[in-house]
Amino acid sequence: MFKFSNHSGYHIYNLVVTAIFYYAIISRNISAVRSFSPFGVTTSIWTRINNKNVIAQVHTSAVSNIQLAANKSENCEAKTEFRIRKATYGDLGKVSDLIVDSFYTPTPLKRAYLYLSELQRLQSNFPYSDPKHHFFVACTPPSSPRDSEIIVGFVDVDGRPSTMTKAPPRPYLSDLAVDSNFRRRGIAKALIKKCERVAKDIMKSDELYLRVERSNQPGLAMYKGLGYDSITHPVFGVEDTTALHKIIFTKEEHGETSNDNVHIVDYVV
């Protein structure tokens, strides 16, 4: 028969508690660990955690948590909710920030100047209730009732006759910008489609134009996928580095207009 002294019994008990603690770490069941703190063995448990094997287990558990969080994040990104609405005058400050971040890489000092310049441009060009000119923003829902929605995209579509001698054809899509944290989620395409509907249904146009920097390969690929074609122009692509693109809306059955071919601008005009 084996006999255990009080000292041996304490060690056996401590080993059992430690084993449970190890299991709690692996299973991330923190409540199981906390339930043993009243017995005065917490200090001993934390001393034993310095064992390399345990540290490796903790590291593995942490990595699993990180991977799990990353997977959840990816799922959230794939299901990002947003809505497109008309921009208000009060949105223009946030839109100016978005444009500067999307189209420039300035120094902090120059950024302040660019922000004010873009803000003044947007304010002086605000469409108000003009049916041939529209500012649209893409917004994500607020995280709580106290928060406001986040502006993550912007676009301008203008069907007014221009007084400039070297102005692009109208209706013209420009200033397409999407927050870098929300790209590749369909926001840019949704903004483009919104401009297409406005050009067709409100402006009663059969076409839409935009300009793209020739070096912007991702943008060119996106527009081509949407049905845009590059066209020649005496100014654009000759006096600057942009390419003028155009989409012609085709009539489908029942007199509806197709959304398959459209163009948009992704740089500041």
C-alpha cells in the first residue's frame, strides 16, 4: 500500500490543477482556470507555465486565434454592406479627404493645401438640385446608433454642357474614389452602375464618358470588363497622359437599357 504525506498530497493536487490549467489553455476555456484561483495554487500554476512545451502550446493557441480572427475578417470583408446615396454639402470635407488619399501621395504640409484646394473645388461645383449633375457617395452602416455612417466611396457624373474649350464629352464620370480599406468589394462598380442609370434614365443619354490614366492598368482592366472602349480624341491622350473611354448603352427587349457597357473616371479632373 502506498502512503502519501501531506507534502506529497499537495504536489499531486498541484499537478492535477496544473494539468487542468494546460487543458484550459489549449481549449481557451479561461473560466476553467479562474475557478481554481480560490485554492491558492494560481502562483504555482503560472510558475509552471514557463515550461517550453506549455509556451509552445500557448503560442499555437494564439496563432489559432489569429487565424480564426483573420478568417472572420475575410468573411466580413466579403459581406461588406454599403449603400449609395446623393452626397450632401456636409459630406464634402470627408470626400475631400478621400480624394486626396486616393489620388495624391503628398507630404503632410502639402496635404493640407491639397485638402483645402479639393474642398473649395467640390464646394464651388456642388450640384444642389441640378438634374444633370450629381455627386454620389458610398457609405457603410454605422457601428452603433450613436455613430454616423462612414463614407468609403465617391463619384461625380456631370451632364451639363461645358464652357471649357478642352472639356471632355458629356455626360462625364469623374473623381471615382474608394477608400483603400474598402477596395475590391464591388463599391467602385456599384458607383459606376449608379452613374450609368442616371445618365440613361435622368439625363436621357445613350452614352457615358470617362478618362483614365494610361498607366493605371488595374483601372483599365476594370473598365474593359465593364464594356468600356478607348476612343481617340484631339486632346486627351495627345496633350496629356489620359485615355478617353466611352460606353454606348444598347437597347434591349421591352425598351430597357442595358447596364453591361459603362465607363467611369478614376482620377481628379
